Amino acid sequence: MEDKKKVIFSGIQPSGNLTLGNYLGAIKNWVKLQDEYDCYFCVVDLHAITVMQKPADLRKRTLEILAIYIASGIIPEKNTLFIQSHVPAHSECSWLLTCNGYMGELSRMTQYKEKSKKSGESIGAGLFTYPLLMASDILLYQTDVVPVGADQVQHLELARDLAERFNKTYSPTFTIPEAYLSKTGAKIMDLQNPEKKMSKSEDNPNSYILIMDEPDIIRKKISRAVTDSIGEVKYSDEQPGVKNLMTILSNIKGYTFEEIENKYKGQGYAQFKNDVAEAIVEELTPVQERVKALLENKSELEEIYKKGAEKANYVANKTLRKMQKKIGFIPR
């Protein structure tokens, strides 16, 4: 009998345009996982509304992210691709977990603590409770592994705690998920401040490269990327800007850091930056073309997300029914 594949769940919020960091750090890694795992890749639009969104922009970005998944090499026939709000079980499960969660554990979440410092009393309740929705996303699919960056490990720990608590209170219901910390998914840093992770929320557009940026914009942003006065291409913590550009080149071209150092020995930064920019352009151009084609033919995208939601609903509802029954609700 064939071994059952382990389940992976992951998703990206349509709260802004996706960056090269999202592409190299997450999406490209998902492409590698799709043969090995039973993958659920979601556009987490419910998470996006923890901050106010313009409706037209939210709709546009939701479809664009789905198109980016497919254009990057995630094959709809092999994976479950869907939009989070198309599976009502996420919201229902989130409430059931809210009633099993504690204020104390939510208030310890680093992202909430940082955001509440800025917003004070007027912080949205959704920013406080969204880790419970994230736990629902994961637990509904009996997920075995979750690809997470270092900044999301704390949220996964909460999902594990909630699953264990529910299993103990009622009876075994959930698979306890493990973190999948990728060896290959690169952490891409800000081009202007390489001590920080690349983020679409930065005010300075030269800080990040968007997946849909035009080739000339990419070249301009890389030429303006912060380096240093050392003038040597070396993978070193003393040269965070150069290290970041080397990480990008290595991730796209598959070169080792040693090979990159040898290639640009004694050459300064001009040619190196030029080659990094061209590598990015070469990598993203076919992705951009496929995204544009998919967005022009919305019926193909619609068919994919409807089919994905059908499968996701079936699996998620099975878990939700179990939860409801154990809690004591009368079956519908």
C-alpha cells in the first residue's frame, strides 16, 4: 500500500504586493514540496482584513497572488489552491478555538506586542485574535508540517498548544503540526537596510523588489542597493548588503557563496550588481508573463479556486463536524 503523503498548509495575505522575498523565501520552496507532500496553498484574505483594505484592491490582489502561485510553478492538479474566505469552516473553527484560548497566551505574541505599542488602545481586536484564525487554518486540514519563517514559529507553537489542549479536554481530534524550517528558502533582506527582512510595507520603494516590477525598475533598485566601502564581494556579516545580494544570486542561479566570491574577486561591485539584477529579471519575466495571461483569462483562475475550495471544504468540514460534536453541539 502506498504511504499516505504528509499534509502541508501555507498561505500568503493579499494585503500588499508580493516581493522577491516572498518569492524566494516561500513560494519557490513550495514548488519543491509539491511532489513530496499533500499541499494546501491558500490566499489568506481573512487575515488581510485585520487592517482596513480597499475592497477593489483586496479583490485584485487576491487573484494576483493566486496567479503568482500558479505562474511560479505550483501545479493546480497536484495541490489544493483556494481562497480562505471560500471555506467558512476557517471562521467557525476560529471561534471554537477562541473559546479554548487564553488572553495571556495571545498577549504574549510578539507581533501583537509590537503593533499595540504603536496603536495603543485603538488596536483592532482582529490583530489580537488572528493567531487563533491561523491555528484554525492549520488544524482543519490535519496538517503535519507548516513551512514557517522564524517570525512565525511562535504562532505555530500556539496552534500546537491549542491542538493539545483540545485533544486533552475532549479526545484526540487534531494532528499536532510540526514546523518545516526550510534549508533552501532564503531570507531576503531590505535593499536599503539589510539588517531588516524585505517587506512590502516599507515606505521607501527602493527597499524591496516586487514580483511584478518591470525589468528597468528591478535594475534601478539593485543599482541603488546599499553595499559598503570595502569594495569586495564577500559573504560576511560585516557586509550585510553584499551578503544579501549574494543570497539572491545564489538562490536564483544555484551558485555557492564561494563560487560567487571567486567570480567577482578584485572586481568591485558594479558588475556583481549588474549580474544580480539580470538574474532577477531573467527569473521573474516568465512568471510575470504567465500572471498577466492568467489575469486576462479570469475563467481559468475561477475554475482553479472553485475546485480548490470544493476539496478544502470537504476536508475542513470533516474536522469541524468532529469538533462540534465533541463540544456538544447538535449536528445540523
